[in-house]
Amino acid sequence: MKMLKTFRAVILGAPGSGKGTISARIVRRFDMVHVSSGDLLRRSIVEGSKVGLEAKKYIDGGQLVPDEIIFNVITSELGKHSKENWLLDGFPRTRNQAEQLFSKEPVSVAINLIVPFEIIIERIKGRWVHLPSGRVYNTDFNAPKVPGKDDITGEPLVQRKDDQPEAVQKRLEVYENTFRPILDFYRSKGILEEFKGKTSDEIWPYVFKFLSSHITPEIEESSKN
Ligand code: G5P
Ligand code: MG
């Protein structure tokens, strides 16, 4: 792997594979900023911005938003973190996005999470999110301390519109049709690292060990969450 001054990672995987969950663990232990394309889009929907209104048409049905919209959102967010290490979650979703990103911001590593689809469909049913922060809960796996409330702010949690069964089906279909060229791209650059498992707890120690060999952890791994 190329060692660059700043450490830049992307985290890939099917909808519900645990990108948000693993990302939260990474940024708790390593000096990295978590940038999630889905969280940014959902926040712009809540704000009622032009981008949000446009993106909503695609997101609710489980379709990808057009490249020009997402490029603007991501470019402006990464611009705020130009001197920091970042972890990009949910971008790229197409080979074109992967190539465009690489031409602007050489990525140090692409982490790919591999989780069986039948497991994903079950866990998405129990997902609750805190929209302002992007914090993710699950009624079975990591339930909030108080049902329906965010642990930190106490604000209400919501279920995502695109977590309805039809939209989930569509998202998995879109993923099936788009992920291979992205993996091929990162494989061709020699920076693809794949992690396979049925649970985030099973996958996490390997991700932690891998990252620790490239970037010094601020907090050693001692607890599971
Ligand atoms: P997003 O927001 O990027 P997805 O579909 O890629 O959405 P998603 O659904 O956010 O990914 P995740 O982050 O991979 O899933 O998974 P997660 O939230 O961590 O975990 C899922 C659930 O399982 C949670 O409830 C979690 O607590 C639980 N969980 C985790 N691990 C375990 C476990 O081990 N066991 C159990 N039981 N549960 C567990 O994108 C949304 C939309 O935005 C647009 C598209 O429309 C997209 O559909 N978009 C883009 N469009 C174009 N280009 C882009 N680059 C785009 N980015 C976003
Ligand atoms: Mg997510």
C-alpha cells in the first residue's frame, strides 16, 4: 500500500452490510473523519434544500442519485477536510465515481465488507437512525438505551424510507449491478482489502488489525463497540 501524507480510505459493501457501524468504530479509534454520502443526502432532505428535494426522488425508491448531484455534495464536504485523514462511506457507487475520486484524491485503501444478503435483509428491518448525526441503531444488535431515542442527544430516532422492503430489494438489485467494476478498479490499483463475516463483531477485529498496521490507533482495541 502507498503511504501518503494523509490517510484516505473508502468503505464499500452492500446496503446494510455494516459500513456505518464499522465506520463508527474506526473513527472512535483512529484519527479519521467519517464522511457518509447517504448521511449527507439525508441531512439535505431534512433541511429541505434543492439538492435534498432532488435526491429524495431517487433515494426513497432505492435508486442511485445522479452523479452530478453526488459529486457536488462529496466534493464540497471533502473540501472541508482537505488536511485530515478521512473515511468515505457510500461513495463511490459506480466505476465512474471511483475513477473521478481517484483522479482528485488518491485513496490509500478500499475496505470491502462482504456479508450474505439474507442476513442484511433481516437486520435492515430493525434499523433506527438519528438523522442529524447519522448514528445507527438496531433493535436486536445495538439497541438505543431508551427505545426510540438517540443515546447522546435524547432526540427521536426514525426509520429510513428506503428501508421499506420494496426499496431494500431495489437497493440490493442496484448494488448487484454496480459493485464488480468498482472492486475491479481498486483491485487494479492494489489497494483493495476484503473482510467477510456474518456479523460486524466478527469482521471488526480484522479491520482494526489491518488499519493498525497502517495508521496508529489513538485508542487501543479493548471493547467491542
Ligand atoms: P447509504 O446511506 O450509503 P447504503 O444502502 O449503502 O445506504 P446503508 O443502508 O446505510 O447502506 P450500512 O451503512 O452498510 O447500510 O449498514 P449499517 O447501517 O451499519 O447497518 C445496517 C443495520 O444493521 C443497522 O441497524 C446496524 O445497527 C445493524 N447491524 C450492523 N452490524 C450488525 C450485526 O452484526 N448484527 C446485527 N443483527 N445487526 C447489525 O445510501 C442511501 C442512498 O443514498 C443514495 C442512494 O440513493 C442510496 O440508495 N446515495 C448515492 N447515490 C449515488 N451515488 C452515491 N455515491 C450515493 N451515496 C448514497
Ligand atoms: Mg450507512
